[in-house]
Amino acid sequence: MSHQDNRFEIAHLARAELLTPVPEKTEWFFTELLGMYVTKREGQSVYLRSYEDPYQWSLKITEAPSAGLGHLGVRTTSAAALDRRADALKADSVNLSWGENEFGYGKTLHFQTPDGHGVSAFWEVEKYVAPPALQSKILTRPSRKPLKGVPVKRLDHINLMASDITPVRRSFERHLGYRTTESVLNGNVEVGAWMTTNLLGHEIATMRDSTGARGRLHHLAFFYGSLQHNTDAAEMFREYDIEIEVGPDIHGITQGAFLYVMEPGGNRIELFGNTGILHLDPDADTKVWDFNDFDVGLAIGGAKLPPTYFTYGTGGTLSAEAQADLSRLASV
Amino acid sequence: MSHQDNRFEIAHLARAELLTPVPEKTEWFFTELLGMYVTKREGQSVYLRSYEDPYQWSLKITEAPSAGLGHLGVRTTSAAALDRRADALKADSVNLSWGENEFGYGKTLHFQTPDGHGVSAFWEVEKYVAPPALQSKILTRPSRKPLKGVPVKRLDHINLMASDITPVRRSFERHLGYRTTESVLNGNVEVGAWMTTNLLGHEIATMRDSTGARGRLHHLAFFYGSLQHNTDAAEMFREYDIEIEVGPDIHGITQGAFLYVMEPGGNRIELFGNTGILHLDPDADTKVWDFNDFDVGLAIGGAKLPPTYFTYGTGGTLSAEAQADLSRLASV
Amino acid sequence: MSHQDNRFEIAHLARAELLTPVPEKTEWFFTELLGMYVTKREGQSVYLRSYEDPYQWSLKITEAPSAGLGHLGVRTTSAAALDRRADALKADSVNLSWGENEFGYGKTLHFQTPDGHGVSAFWEVEKYVAPPALQSKILTRPSRKPLKGVPVKRLDHINLMASDITPVRRSFERHLGYRTTESVLNGNVEVGAWMTTNLLGHEIATMRDSTGARGRLHHLAFFYGSLQHNTDAAEMFREYDIEIEVGPDIHGITQGAFLYVMEPGGNRIELFGNTGILHLDPDADTKVWDFNDFDVGLAIGGAKLPPTYFTYGTGGTLSAEAQADLSRLASV
Amino acid sequence: MSHQDNRFEIAHLARAELLTPVPEKTEWFFTELLGMYVTKREGQSVYLRSYEDPYQWSLKITEAPSAGLGHLGVRTTSAAALDRRADALKADSVNLSWGENEFGYGKTLHFQTPDGHGVSAFWEVEKYVAPPALQSKILTRPSRKPLKGVPVKRLDHINLMASDITPVRRSFERHLGYRTTESVLNGNVEVGAWMTTNLLGHEIATMRDSTGARGRLHHLAFFYGSLQHNTDAAEMFREYDIEIEVGPDIHGITQGAFLYVMEPGGNRIELFGNTGILHLDPDADTKVWDFNDFDVGLAIGGAKLPPTYFTYGTGGTLSAEAQADLSRLASV
């Protein structure tokens, strides 16, 4: 199957599961500060959606010994596309399984990135229909904007740290039809790739994990679409003792307005204050940044990304070497 | 060919041609106030692009006895898609022709909407490459944001008035693969349809022309992506005697932040201050508004759309009846 | 006492009392939508403050048969200034009285504008000190920004309708030391005056009541300071069935970013999205607008102020003639 | 004369003179990027004003061997106030002189802060009156917003580095009637003071010069009043190779939205994206920050102020010790 043929197989990033050792606090963060709605509680998990997320949930919070990514989930553009994605994975001998065990979603394909991140793909979804009290007068809005905190609109994108990003990127390209809009090279080593199947600058990104760990989460991002809301959120985070890592500012890469914070469970969450560049040109070249001349790429304004931005992630598995590296970093 | 099959044939709205009886003034409007770059002058035309438009031009201004739309142009997602679109049009006996006569664009298919608006479709384009002095440090930006006026980023969408919008909508759906994200019904009569082939709430819209005229332009829209810039632009327009018809405000339909003004040639131009809703859900229903309960649809804030919004257009052809209608309206 | 001498006697507008026939609904509006804090309940009244208001309350809501202004209150710059203001009023034979009967405020001078609006002036105030749970890390912020609705920062200004604005303006100038930054003339008739004792474009305005009624309230305004928040608020008001009269837009007069809505009790409330022009020049001329060339004065953008803006007010007393006028207007 | 009595003697910061070794480049920065108007050229100086500055100029650029502050100038609230300020200075044996030698300003009092910064005070000014082509339809706006760059509205405030800030603060308080809204203490040492005579959080600030130098300029600030414009300006500065030191972000102290850059001559310029807190309460306490718990004071968002923020200034005089300190810093 040619690259051309698989460009339109994935519609969008639909959901993600976060693991947290402090589920009540993590839920408080997403509901009271970010204004997300709870749609279900089940076992050790709670399901949430932002006011413009289209399905039953975009975020699942699951209690676990430590923070990390449970899985990310993408929706295909058709039932047939889902089958074709399974075929493409099988053709490359990627382990996969099928399930139908998540609230609000039907038949689901499960597999892992070459670095070990959990990925789900599905076509069947249950559209969210608001009860009368939550209905919006704006017909394209599945539910009314809540009156709590600084409410996010929808899930935006996810960034995966990887011990080696090249095979991760290639899997998303070959198996799911992503195209890489921008990348960063440090000499010959790929250290970052931003990938999309639609207009967004990226829905999935992967960055080199300088600790050598595998399968970690860099961040999960939710969308505001207004710079003012990133500023409002920063002030709220400060007042409520949520650690701000960096931002608000705007990356040159993706032109995305960022604000990175740590939710109480330890996962890095990004608030996205604009759409960034929209990729309308269907055959635009991948824009390649040089890691050694990357200032504007990191931030158009004066923000300096701290070392943690390149070393801190959650979940995954650390090699003995990585453990030692982290210990060294912690002792500095 | 099923609806499913043609969903991914058109990438985006790439260009439009505006006719104007005062080309110098129209050019001043787009260059000095909206910060567009001139890339070529030829005959009675001047070609322009915004600082993030990807090709040689997104706007062609052509001198003509009166204002109106020359044509709109969409880019396909592949060369084969272009051929398939020609086949689909031929299958429905739509008159079409091929040409290759526009600066910066290759082989082009020409036809008309059922209401008479000129449409071009093409795959071959010449990507814009900035000279060193205009290069941006932001790699996804084809040229530096200019230091003039309140600069627009890119062409956003077009709205076509039609004597009967149903066949116009159906042609975009059947022949080009557009899906209708939102529509407005007045009883059983379709009075508006918003159509897209990508995430944008619409790239092409059509609204019923209450004067009965055929083939007129309602407006052409350029993108800011920031509400503040719509406000900045409104102030600029006031100071420079550009007529503001309505806005800034936000439509409930499309959730688009609007500001409508008349460029010196008489064409209605919209400045678009956000992306509006992005349609990530690939099989969302068309949201249908009732024209008689449409307040929030027209504006979320307090803006009242004036009668001209529903009657004023440029170009096209007026029936004798429409001429009489317009005279009656003018005498009110 | 010369005009020069009394320029610095009033510090700012500190509070206002609104009458409402539906106090629970009015309280809901100010607490759940505008995020104000309740600081006391007493008898038929509830006292509220915004998160940056410096004293115990800036808004008192009192149950009454119909909507209207209870009184407005200004703080002097010293105890002596308060005595001098009493002397200035007495010198012009204005009826006045002293009291000390309001929660959080000390010795208070009461009188009326020539049109019958209640005015209080005072020096002694009780500064608001937040309990630990409401303290902000920002030292100039008396309390933390709440997590509810779209929270206003502070009381901004008040606008009084008057049957004849000239004596009202003169009283504020002569007795309290206000200067008139901008005014509107319709022929020789003053139809609006914007007055301040500090940098703000106005803290007190008065507009001609075209119904001939006396002592009515036009609107009370609260401050956001961000255009985005006026837009956020407009969307919230739409969703919660709060009538938007006009806005968001920006007046040319005062350069103030406005949004006018009717709180459930019927009083017009303005949300103020910027500071407007700050009057740093201490001897600037009064800027005089011509009512017949006032488009930019009313709105820089495309907003059209509806007839109600010039005829609707709350409270006060209607003459028989005004009653008849209103009936005629209602029947149009 | 009591503190009470001199509170209303100074109206506002009206002008400043910057020294620059590259006057053409400095002028380009202020005219092409910040949209200021040139009102006069004379000798080695050029006079500029922002579009809402009320007088003939707010900024004078003068060629000099190195960057620095020429002087700052404040306008009194009356002619008598100017004489009283001279008396207050004389009573403390401060050297002063009178002159009348600046374009657009009359009789002027000259003196120095205890750290050696030049200060002018005056009452007589020539109000700017725009030629027809530059007149605004907004009557409180002395001239039309220009169509160049990201135009600043007006001069906002100035920050003076001082070897010892206590006497500097006391001079502004005693001699000119400033009140200190906020200060920073490092143990018992005052390291920062923010002072005003009006509602603004500060018009004059002074920060401890950790190099021990005397009379240096920290920064001069111009006002946008919109966070978006600080963001727009940051992008512009990046594209045009203007060094961004830090920002955009918002200080907790003053609640001011900051962006610090170095103009081509080397002086630090701040763009101020909001008014910050307005001090309406006339007898508010000075808010005292602890330098060792000052994170929110420095930035509400994630910005980290770099070491240069505390050590880099222009002009003034360096002690031998300070010279050595600077050399050590440079070699780190």
C-alpha cells in the first residue's frame, strides 16, 4: 500500500488514558481547574470529556502505582480503514489484539509503538448526547461550556518520549498513515517528529528520551484556542500550587501556544492556546529544524525550556543505565 | 462512486479572483491595510498572497466594470483525484474545460456551480519560496509577517450567494466530495449550507440570495486567528473609511469570529478571528438550524446582522424580477 | 473654593446598591456567572465584592418592588476632604444627611443628584482581608480569583440617566470635584457627560433620559480588563438566557470595551473589557462629540446601539408625560 | 509639608531621553517596529511620540558614546505644584536648576536622584495637535494609530537601577509626593520599590543594582494594553533580530504584563501588555514582598528572569569594584 493510499485512514486522536497514583487529586485537577465533565466511574477508573469532545470520553484516569500513559486512541475514517490498519500492522509482524471493552467505544485494535506505548484504534464510537441541562445553543458544541475553572475545549494532541524515535515515527507513518510535518535533527539523529493525519500541526509527536528510557509519556495536551485562556490558566495554576514547568509562550515548531504543567499525579499536561499552523497544503515538505539552531523552534518569545523538558517523562520502563542517569540528574 | 469514496479528494480552498472597478484602491486595501504581498502584475490583474499562504497567490484582483467573483480555486489531494473530479462532473453532464493559464498553477479544470459561479480545481501548484529578505525563522511560515497594517495570515473561505442553494450544495457534495457541516432551513427551503473537505467548519458556504439573483459572491474571508486582530482591524477600517457592515462578533454557526467590511471595489470581505469549530469527528451529522430560531446562529454576542447581509452581493446576474426587488429594497 | 482646588477630593467609586424584585436570581447572576463573593447577608440585602475590590463590598443587592439604583458611593481622599465636600454641598443648599449604617463603611454623607439619584460619600472604610483559603499569592489582590463563571475584577463605573444632565454634571463638578473628560451635544443640549476624578475615562457618567424620567439608572459596570473575557461572558450569557442588549464592541467615547446585558432583576449591567483611555494629561480639554456625527463615538466596530439603549433605565420616577411616552414607544 | 499634602503634585511621567551609540538603528526600532511618530529632529537628537502620547514628544533619542538614560521628565498637576516641588527639594538641599530648553516643554526644573539619574519636572507643555492626515476619529486619541509594526500607545513607566534604592525612593516620596505601592526586601535591604502618584501600579520604579553601579537605567516601558500585542511584538522582535531578554509573561508585582527586549543601542525596553493593578484605594498599605519568596512576584507564568535582569543596566557610573564584578560575571 503506497504512502499516498493511507493518508486518510485515521481521522483524529480521540482519547488517552492517564495513570496516576493520586486519582482523586488528578480528577480534581481535570474537573475543578480544567472544567472537564465526568461521564462514568468504573472500577479504578473515571472517564471524562471536555465540553467539545465528541464522544463519551477523551480522558480516562486510572489509579496505578505510578504516573504514566495507559494508552492513546485514534479513530479511523471508516470501518474498512480500521481493518486495513490491522492488515498493515500484521504485514510488518506487529503484535496486535482486538477488544471491545471500553465504555463508549466499540471494536478496538490494540498494539504498541516500537518503544512500547499503548495504542488503540477504532471506528465504532458512541457519540456524546448531552442531557437537557447541559445542552448548548451552539449546535456544533456537544455540551455547554461549564462554569468552573478555565475549561478546556477538547483533547488536542499527545507527545511520546522514545528511546529511539525513528521506528516510532516510521510506524505511525507506515501503519497509520501519519505524515511528519516537522522534525528536529541533532546531527544525524532524529530527536523529534511532529505527525498528523489532518490539518493540525500534530496530533502525535515523539521526542527522543535523553535518559534512554522506553515508552514514556512526555505530555498530553488539551485545547483552549485563545492565548488569554493560557494566561488565565497559568494564574490559576499558580494560585492552586500546580507546578508550571514553562510557558505560556509559543513554539516556533508547530506555532503552538504552549503552557506545560504537572498534574497532581505527575503527568505533564499541556494547555494549547491556539491551533498552531494548520497544514492545508497536502504535499508540503517536512520542515527540518537543526537542534543546534533551535531557539525559535523552542519558543518565539523569551521562554527558556528547562532541562526537565528534555528528561522528565512518566510511565514506561527505565533501563539500569537510565535509572543511573536520572539519579545523577537528581543529585545536581 | 460512493460519498465515502470522494471524501478526501479536495485538500483545500487555494485561491480566489475578485473583480473590481477600482483596482488601485482594492490593491491598497489588501496590501496597506491587510498586509498582503504582491507577487505578480500582469495585464489587468495583480496577484497577492498572505504571509502564510503556501502558493504563489491566493488572491487575484482583476479590473472589471463591476465588482464580483472571477472564480474560486480548490486544490485536489492528488493528480488522480483531479481526474476523478472531472469524471464525476462529466458523469453528471456538467460543462467543463481544461486550461493551464494562471501564474503559479498548472493544469486546471474549469466549470461552474449550478448557479453560475466559476470554479477551478488543480493539483499542480508552484510553492511560494521567499527571497532571503522575506524569509521567516519559523519554518512552517512561507514568509515573514509584514510590518504593515493588520496582516492576514491566509485565505480562509468563501461564501457564495445562490438563487437556489440546493443544487449548489449537491454539486459540491457529489462532484467534489464536500460534506455539509451545518445548514439552515426556512421551512422546507434550504437557505444556507456550510461545507468542508477538511477540519475547518467550512471552506465553501452558500446562502440563498433573497433577491433571486444568480451567481453572486457573498464574501471572501481571510484568517487572523486572534480575536484581538479582528478588533484591531475594525479600528483600522473605521479610521480609513472602510465600511464595516457588522462585527466583530462570533457566529453560532461555525463558531467563527467574524468582521464583515466592504473593500473599496464593493466586494464584501470577512476577517476571520478564530478557526471556529474544527470538525474532527469524521461522521458527525449535519447540524440543522431553523431560520426562525437562528439568533445564536447569527451571533453569539449582541451583533444584529443588517438586512444587507441577506441581500447584498457582488457580480452574478440579476433577473428582471431581482432588479425590481432591489429597486424596491433601495427605496425603503 | 476653586475648581483647581477640589480636583483631588474623591478617590474613586467604591460601591453601589442595586434594587431588584428577584433578589435570588440577581444574586445568582452576580455570584455564579460573574464570580462575585458574598461577604454578608442582612435583612433584605446581600453584600458582594469582586476579587479585586478593596473593601467589604462594592455591590449591595436589596429586594424591592422594582429594579433600580439604591445609591452609589464614592470614597474621598481624606477625612478632611469629606468634610469639605459637605461644606460645598451646604454652600449650594443641597440637602444632606450623615449616617453610619452600612456594613463595612464608617461615617457617611448622603445626598441626591439634582435628578434624584442617591449619592453617598465616605472616608472610613473597612479593608477586606481574605481568610487563608481565599488569599492570593499576588499581594495586590485582596482575594483569589474564583473558579466560577467569568469572574469580574472590580466595580468600574456607573451611568445615570437624567431628565436634564447639565445640573447633574455641574453638581459632580462643583461639589465633588469631578472633571468632564468627554461630552455629547445635540445642538445646544447636553445629552451625555463622562466624568472622573482619577485616570479612568469615567467613573460616573450621565446621559439624557429621552423619556423625561428622573433619577433612573442606566447601567452599573464591572471590570474585566480583557477583550477575551467580554467575549467569554457574552457566550456565557447566551447559554444562560441573560439578555444581551449590545456588544461586545468598543465605544469611541471613553475607548471602553463594552458588553451590556440585563441582570435578572432588570438592571442593565456593563462588562468592561479594557480600561479605555487613561487620562494622564491633567489639563486636557473636554472632548465634545456631536450627537449627529456620533457613529464612532457609539461603537468603533459595527455594533448598532438599539433604541432601548437611549430609553431603558431602571428605578427613578416617571412623570405622567414620560409614562405616556413609554407607552407610545412600547406600542411601536 | 505632610505626606498627605503632596500626594497630588505630580500628574504623570511625561517623557524620557535615551542615549544611544547607534541613533539610526534606535530610531528604526522605535519607528518601524514600535510605530512611533517623529515630531522633530534637532542636533544629535530626534523627538518621538506614540499615537496616544498627549504632548510633542515622550521619547528623545540622543546620540552618545554609550547607551543610558538622558533624563526622565514628570508633569506636575499645576504651576504652583512645580514651585512647591522646587521648594521641597531646596529644603533638603538638593541641587537644582531651571531651564526652558526642550522642544515642546516650558519652564523646567532639573535635579538628580540621590543615585545620579537626571530628573526634570514641568507644568508647561505644548499639547500635540495632529495635522489632518494624522487625526483620529476617536476624540481622546491625539493621532491615528499608525499602520507600521506593532504600535505602542504611550509611554508607561521607567525603572531606575540604584546602588542604594532607599534614598532614591525617599526622594521621590518626600520631594515629589510619590507613594510606594509595592516593595521587595532582602532581609533588611530594600531591593525594589514601585512608586506612583496616580492609579497606575507604578510610573517610577527603582531596583537595587547588584553591581554597585550608580545611576543606571533598568528599563523604559511603553504601553500596549493587550496581551496579544505583547505576543505580536515578541514574534516581530524574533524575526528582526531584536534580543528578547524575557517575556511575555505577567509579574505578580504590579500585575504587569511584561516583555523585555534590548533596543539596538543597548537600552532595555519593556512592552507593557496591560495596565497591571490600578490603585484605586487611596490609603492602601505598601505591599512588601520577600526577595527569598518572590517567584510569583517575578512571574505568574513560568518565565524565569535571567541573571542579566538583575545586573544589566545602561548609563550611569561604575565603580572599580563594579567593573570587576561585571568582568567576573562576563567570564562565567
